[in-house]
Amino acid sequence: MPPGATQFRTRVEAAIERDEIDELADLALEIGQEGEPWEWAQSCCAQLARHRSTQVRVAALSAFGHLARRFGRLDGGRVRRLVETALYDPNERVRARADDVADDLLTFLGWEFERPGRET
């Protein structure tokens, strides 16, 4: 584990416990950009992608794109379902971010998604 990883994990886990929306949204992006190992980072983002807050869900989805770029792999069964669900989220911001992330996952992992209003 890289230096500082233990403190980062502790900070993330404490933030998830506090459940403060602005903090979680910022941390989701930080997890995507810096979290290691990929399994832990993916697990945190998967939890945040199901959050009640639109802002947190949007940030967690973005983090999946960062993780895919950084590590070149994600758990297809877990992450695909979250992105597919987000593509049909009631909130337009979440749907738009999911569409962007689907592009990232296609680019970095070769994953294709059925998307509303698009031919596959």
C-alpha cells in the first residue's frame, strides 16, 4: 500500500459514516483519482453510486471512469449494473453522467451499454 493510504482509507470510511453530502461528493472523485487498490476504491464508489444524494451519485459515477483509466479493469458484474441503472435514473444529471461514464468504460475497458435513445 502506498504511503498515506491507511490515512486516506480512514478518512474515506469516516466520511461515509458521517454521510455529509459535499464531503462525500469530493471524496468520491478523490477516490477515483487516487484510491488504491482498485478493488477497495471500486467498492467505495459502488457504495456511493447508490447514495440518496444526486451529487454523490454523479461524483461516484465519474470516479468509475477514473478507475477504469488508471487500472484498466473493474468488476464487470458490479460496475456494469450500477452504470446501467444510472442510465435510467430519474435524475437528468445522473443519467447524463452515466452516459459520459459509459463512454469512458467503452474507451478504457471495451464495455458497451444499451443507452436510452441510442441505437446499439
